[in-house]
Amino acid sequence: MTTTMSKRALGTTICLVSTACVMYMVTSEPARLTGSIQASRTRLNTNVGRRTALIQLGGAALAISTQRVSKAEDVPPVKTYHDDDEQYDIKVPSDWAVGKTELTQGLGTSASYSRKVVGFVPPNAGAKTNVNVVVSAVAPDFKNMGSFGSPESFGIKLVNLVDRKFGKNAKKNVPTARLIDTYNVGDVFFAEYETFEDYSEELGDYATKLRFFVANAIRNPGRYNRMFSVTGVCDVKDIDKHYASITEVVKSFSPPRSM
């Protein structure tokens, strides 16, 4: 069952809302498995007879199958979250916590419209690991994501909002970022990037390293043009545990149709 996010956790999520809103204002496992079986077949045929080899390979295949079934049973069911206010859908594991709020002040808000924020947090995750959906009003001339240029230029702008390690700040302890990938599916823009903050001389590395996977779309479901920004944030300490699920949640986002 989906649980409700605490106010403290939701507050952390709000601090990590999509930088796309701010910008507007200013498969290796099958190969390894095949290689492992082929290597096993060679060793077995060399050391024992063909019949024994086939028996052992059958046992190995059974063990692999059992392991896969066990892992599948550990995966919680996925449920669709439907937002009644903004009419979008997103698929989230049922054991993730959910929180919702509105931002009535700051960029992207007006006297008639508040920014809507919904946060989703996986269990046993770091304080900054989450997926959040932010809906903001945009100007009438921003009719689709093409208003920002290509997916690549959009991704570069996202990273440039975070990266401060250049020019006179090149040798200072300031945040930096790296763009990993950009692409689009229809008129929805996707970007993946990393941010690095708080360099520690003692550690010889950045103390805070985050991986972002984001999706952005512009729709007019009624009276105003709105930007739907879906941001998956994963602390590098949670990469192995949560990043795959975070990317699947972001990819599942379905924005409303424009009127």
C-alpha cells in the first residue's frame, strides 16, 4: 500500500524540484549469462563426459531460474498515481511514500495559479533520493518543449544552471555537473545528468553526488500553458538499489492532453 510522506521528507523533496522550472524563468546481464553458460559448457566437456555436462548445465539453469523467480517475488506491485488537479498519470511502486503540496510564492506562481508539487520516495532511501512532479504556469508563447530548442540544447541548459566550476570559479569549491544523455519521445524531453557538490579535501572527492533523470512536457489542459517537470533524483549511494526504479517511474509519466 502507498504510504503518506512525512512533512520533513516532502520538504526535502521540494528543495530538489526540477531545475527545468528554474530554467524557464531565467542491458549487460543476458550477455554475462550467455558467456557464463558457454564457459561452463567448455569446462564441463573437457573434464567430464557430455552426459554429466548436460546434467550440470541443467542444474545451473534451474538455479538461475529459481533465483529470477525469487527476485521477481521481491519486487512490489506498481500502481498508477492519478493527479486529479493536473490530470496526469505516473506509475509508482506501491511501497513508495507519497506527499503533495503547493507553492504559493516564488517563480512559476501567480495570483491565480500555484505551483503543484507531488513527491514520491522509495523505502530506505537517502534523504535526497526521490521522484517529484512539479507543475508550473508558463507564458503563452511557450506552447511545447520545442520552445527550448532541441533535447540536447535543453539538457545543456539544465546542466549549466547547476555547473558553477568555470572561469573565475574553476578552482573554487562550487557545484559542478555533467550531462550524460538527452533524447525525446514525441514532444516529451528527457535528460540524464550528474551533479557534484561539497568537495572534501579529507575524502579527496565530492561529499554530495547525485544522479538526475528528468522528463519535461508542456501542455494546456485548460486555461493556462503549464510545464510538467518530472525529476528523478538519486544519491550515488542509492544507485544500485533505487536508480533503475527511479528511471522507470520517470519514463512512465503520462501528461494530460492539451485542450
